[in-house]
Amino acid sequence: MIHQKRGLVFAAALGFLFLSTAVRVEALTKPDLKVTELTAERQTTMTVPLRIKVALRILNSGTATGSAHIETRLYYKRHYGDAWLALYDWSSGALGANGGAYYSRTFDFTEGGTYYFKAEVDANNNVAEYSEGNNTKTLTKTFTAGTPDLTPLNLIATITSTSSSGTSYVKVEWDVKNFGDGKASRSTPYTDFNTLRFKVITDETHLIQERMEGNNTLHSNSVTKRP
């Protein structure tokens, strides 16, 4: 009886060993998708205050091919306690063992400060993986928004009319770089002059912090009163 019990125990242990081995082999032959790299860098631009290039890499570090459709999603938020907001999705085909993919895209924002990014591979859980706990990677980085650079251009002054009393009306026009599509202008009467010369200063009181403050002034050519 004792020998029979020992035999049953041995058989049960041996069966458990085979079962454990089978489960282990099955697990090792699954795909294992992970985000291996996540970066965010500010790009130089004069058109928007802040442009950020986000790049990431994904890798199948398992020993089996992933599914035919793998979705990688990028999230962001502005404050630590905020909920993640979906920013962009990338899709790829099946990734074999040790297969990977690289994605990058630029995003435009209106203000500087701290930005939180999170990349998640297999965002829709389409792939049965060896480990589901390594599918995300986060990044926190602070950026300074680009400063404007206001520059007056094309300053022209012309006499538009002269009254019988001798008063001439002078129209002054100028452009400001990166500010609107049309010319700014002003028409002002002048009397008792032979020659006029104008100077335009943009942001004269320095309310705007600019990349360069030395190019805010423009002088015109002389304007002579008509006979």
C-alpha cells in the first residue's frame, strides 16, 4: 500500500513537471512587444511658438511573430495629475522575433512648459504576449517656446495731396515681418516743410520679449514737398 501511494505521488509529480514544462515552453514562444526608446526634441521654427519632434522605437523581443496588425499609440498631457490624451497612432504589420519599427512625427503647440509623453505598443491588446507589463514608456521634458522677432520692412512715405493753403498730406506705409498680410499705414497733414524723413519703431515699449531687439527700427528715404 505504501509503495502504491509512493507510485501515485511520483506519477503526479512527474505529470506536474511535464505540465509545467509545457506551459513554460508555450510562454517562451510568444511575442513580447515593448517600447525601447522615446525621445522629444524642440525643432527650430519661425512659424509656431513650439514645435516638438517625438520619436520612438518598438521591438519584439519574444521568440514568436506578433499579429498581423500592431498599433502603437502616443499620448501626452501638460500636468502630472491630468488624464492622458491620445496624440497620434502608428500602425505596423506583423513583427517577427527581434523585429522592430521606428516612428517619428512633429507636433505644434502654443506655449512652453513641461510636457508628459507616453508611448504604448499594442494599444488595443491585439497580441497575446509573453509579458503585458512592458508595453509602455513615459517621458517628461520641459520646453521653452520660441520668441517672436518683429521687424519693420518696406517703409515708404508719399505725398498724396496738397491743399490750396499749402498743407500736404503724407501717407506713410510699412510692413512688419510675420505680422499680418497687409501694410500698416497712416496719413497725416504737414505744413511748412521742405523735406520729411520717417522712422518706424515696432514694439517701442518692449512689451514683447523678442529673439532680437536690434532690428525693430526702420528709416525711410526723404520725402520732398511738391511745388
